[in-house]
Amino acid sequence: MLDAGNTAWLLMSSALVMLMTAPGLALFYGGLVSQRNVLSTLMHSFFALLLVTMQWVLWGYTLAFGDGGRFLGSLQHLFLKGVGLEAKGTIPHVLFLAFQGTFAIITAALVSGSVVERMRFPAYLAFLTL
């Protein structure tokens, strides 16, 4: 059964974590680099947001939370098959997917701080993809 309070709290939490990634993390790392690398640093965070979101929605969620083996989930939710507004606990299933996805995004975006001014952008995108 869905709970309105839990749903509202998770929506707010998801929005706050998303704000931590872009623009929060992007501006933070942008302030730590030389002036000529600020735009590159901002691009690293925003493209992590884009790329990891696509990966999470297409196959990451099902590998993390699908009913499966001991270490990886199954492919039952591949391309969001069976993920909708039905309850998963006391929140909508799609909201659970979005909340967990925000942490996948910020985890990948945090890596950009360690490679800033050290890695070219196409190599960073290849790293995020893998």
C-alpha cells in the first residue's frame, strides 16, 4: 500500500541528491581547477548525469535489484519492463528506481574530481560507460 508521506519524502530526497550532482558537484569541482578547465569540469559532471541515467534505466537497475543470483540480479526489468507506479514497499516502484539511480549518478560523478585535468573527455566517457 502506498504511503503519501514516504512518497513525498523520497521525491524530495531524490531532488536533493540530483542537485548535489548537477550543479552542486559541478560547481564545486569547477572552483578547484584552473580557469581554463572550468568548462571541462562542468561537462564531466553533466555528462555523468546523462550517461549514467541512461545506463541505469536501460540495464543497471535490473542488474542491481532484479530477482536473481547472489551477486547480480536478473534481467527481468531490462529496459524498465515491469517497472511502473505499483507499490514497492510503501512507495511507487518507479520512484525507487529514480532514488537509487541518483546515487549511481553521483557515484560516477565523484570520479570526475579525481581525473580532472588528467584525463581527456572521450576517455572519461569510455570509463563511465564501462
